[in-house]
Amino acid sequence: MKLSFKSINEPIRAIISGGLTAIFSPRVVNYKTKLGDKLQLDWPVLKKSVKL
């Protein structure tokens, strides 16, 4: 972020960075099956799921 936005103040860079992190981070879903509890990671931008 420092290299891309040199003229923007630190707090604004932190807000942009936090927003991008919130958008691109996976959503963790806990669901129950007959074998027990499972975790699923959903990436909304990639539209892919990973089951653990």
C-alpha cells in the first residue's frame, strides 16, 4: 500500500487496506454432518468453497 499510494495519509491507507481485506478474506461456515462438525471456507470473489 505504501508503494501504490504515496500521497495518501496513513489512516486513509489503513481504511483502504482493511476494506480490501474484508472483501477478499474467506467466510468460515461451520456445518453439521452425520460424521460430525465440518468447516467450509467460502471465497465470495472466487466463488469457490473448501471443505475441511
